[in-house]
Amino acid sequence: MNKHLLPLLLLCLTLLPIELCSQSRSAIIKYQGVINEKYVDSFVTALKAKKNVSMHLKQEIANKYQNAMTDEFYLHIKDGESYYFEDETLKVNNINTKGSLAKRTPFYTNSKTNSIIQVTTSMGNVLFMPEKHWEITDGVKMIGDYRCVQAIPVYKRYNAMTDSYYYKKGAKVWFTPDIPLSFGPQEYKGLPGLILQIEHRRYTLTAIHVDLNPDEADLKINRVDENERIISFQELIRRQKEMRKNRY
């Protein structure tokens, strides 16, 4: 950890409680998702090496990845809650197009209950995301007008084959302590500042517009219906394990 960053981060964590900061501020952030060129290159190289795929199909698939379109997403924040969703107006009804590979499902988060819920029709439920903690590094860079610090999520994962847990590091995340809102895209939250970029292995999500004084009428927080059943991530793994057993 950079010694110059430590006092700032400690201030965010102690004098400016995350919950209070996020509850007293509203914002609308627009993110752009792009597929990573390095990932595309490795994918196409591996694709060309496959012997059981026709040359025509290889070229068709490669073109989709090499000409992938950008995606746009919005994060709305209000009173300690956030809602992240895709801008579906950019969707193109063309089978020959591909997007950024970023998750398209909406996410609802609530700082008061410390919950992150992925809104999905998968298995007919809404899912809690797996637990994680953060490792803040000494990486620093500018994103737009904001000075950002790098952090890496460490997830607690369950291995159904061994019936045990293990820890796995995730994507590189860049947050700015200049905006004390503990939110971000997808399931990423819990840092002492707004997350402006996610560098995933396959894609990159970057904030391209930050509105810290949005019109109240423009804010959209879609909460999970109280009648919907919410299952834990561990329960999802258990159900998937049962489904695999029933296939054989």
C-alpha cells in the first residue's frame, strides 16, 4: 500500500462511514463496456487451432468477436440503494453482432441490509452474490477527472466436487475516494469510494459520465419484489449440483 494513500483511505473508512456517505448522496453513472483486444486475440488463436470446427464457422465466430459492439450500462444511486442495468436501446437484432461480454443482468444493492442481489430468471429465483473482501493496492491512475485507486476482490467460492471452500481473486477494480459512494457496477461494492472502472479478463467497464446531482425524476431504483423468494449463492450451487446428478 502506498504510504500516501493510507491516510486518505483510513479517513474514508473511519471518519466517513460508507453507509452514511451513500445514504446522503444520489448519483447516476453511465458505463461503457468493451471487449478486451487481448482476450479476443487469445480466443481467436485457440479457435483456429480447433480441428473439429469448419473453417467457415471459425471465420464467422472470429468476425463476431473482432467486430464486437460496445455496451452501455447505468448505475443509479439513491438513499443507500443502487440499481445497475443495461441500456437496452443500443441492442441490435442481428445474430452477427456481439457485445462486450459484460454481465447484462440487473443488480440491486442495499447498504442498509448489506445485500447484493442479481436480478435473473435463472432457476426462477433472485440470487445473493458470493461473499468477498477487498485488497487495496498501491495502483493509482486518472479516470476522467478523478484520481482512482486500484483494488482487487477476493471471493469465497464453494467447490461442489470436494465439498469445500476456497478463495479466488477477481478483476482489477478502480475506485475514487473523491466520491464517497460505496457502489459500483454489477456485484462490486463496499469500497471507500465510487467504482469507476472494472478490468475483467474478457472486458472492461469504464464510467464515461458521472452525474452527482441528478434530477429526482430520472433516478430508477427497481427493488426486488417482497413476494419473490431469494436464495443464497450456496443454495444455487447445491441446486446445480443436484441437477448435474440427475443428468446421469
